[in-house]
Amino acid sequence: MLNSTNNIIKHKLGLLNLAEELGNISKACKIYGFSRDIFYRYKEALNQSGTEALLNANRKVPDIKNRVDPEIEKTIIDHAIEYPAYGQVRTSNELRKQGIFVSASGVRSIWLRNSLENFKKCLKALEKKVNKEGIILSESQIVALERKKEENEIYGEIETSHPGYLGSQDTFYVGHLKGVGRVYQQTFVDSYSKVAFCKLYTTKTPITAADTLNDDTIF
């Protein structure tokens, strides 16, 4: 029976040892929740390079020959930042007009490698570039940033410039305590710092809401 002190290798060796003990690979795979393909991958790695090879046995080596040219990849990255609202199909089509032929799935693969696979991440990369290089925004970039601002406001996300600029307050019913009665929680959250203040009351009135602001928030 094979052993290892590494937890990852130990788990994989457990599968191999159990299969040998049971004399049934399918049953061992079912118990461990692995496929037979993974079992044979572990077995091959063990036979070829020993137990340490099991550490990366389930990691597929990327096929570098399928990667696009670095210059093309840079063009696709730049295009995603230039047009953050474009999807992979439209991006692929626009690049074809420039003589760059990369499929929509190929575009997405490049986005995934560079954390640009959605609108939010593209805008994050754009904001980072603006802060670092001080570039002048194009019309499409301005539209995208304005769209993000509108969406943030729709979903309750508002830009504020400093602590105390804007806060939100609400009342929540906590429950009923014996000998006390109903208990309510007044909660105030500063929208800039995300710091929250809470206070418990036995009544739910405008007076308790004002008391929370005066006692814990305004200073």
C-alpha cells in the first residue's frame, strides 16, 4: 500500500489503494466520486514518475500550439478595453474586418486568460488603464462607463466621495424576547466606507430611527 504526507497525493493514492484492495476499479471510483478516466490518469502518472507526479496528475497541460500569436492576443485585449460592451461574436466579427481571424470561442478563451470575460471586468481593466496611463476616453468607453453608473444606481450602488456623504437606514424585526416583548433593530450603513451601526429597540417609531442617527451616527 502506497502512502504520502501530502493531503492531495494522499487522497489520490487512496483511490488507487482502494481499487487494488477491492479488485474493482469501477467500485473504487464510485466510492471516491471519480471517473475511470481520472483513475487511469493517476495510475499512469504513478507508474511513470512516482507518487510526487500525482500532485499535478489531474491538471491538463495547455496545448501551446493552439494559442494565437501574442500580437493578435494583445490586439484582442486592447479591443476588449476599447469596446467593453462588445460580446465575443461581435468582437470576432469586428476583428475580421481588420484581417484578424479568430473565432468567437477563441476570443472568449483569450478574455478568460486575461480576466476580461464580462462587461464588469472589462470596465475594471479600463479604469485601471485610465489611472495608470491617463488615456483620453473614446466615445464607446464613455458610454460604457455611464452605463455602468446607471446600472449601479438601479441596483442600489451609488458613488460617494467620502465617509458621511450618504447613508442608508432601515428597521428590522429581530424577534420576541420573554419578559421584553418585540425587539427591533435600527441599522445605518455608510455608503462610502460600508461601515454599519446597529441599535436595538422595543418599539418601531420615527423617534427610534432618529435616536440611532443622533446617538451613533452623527458626530
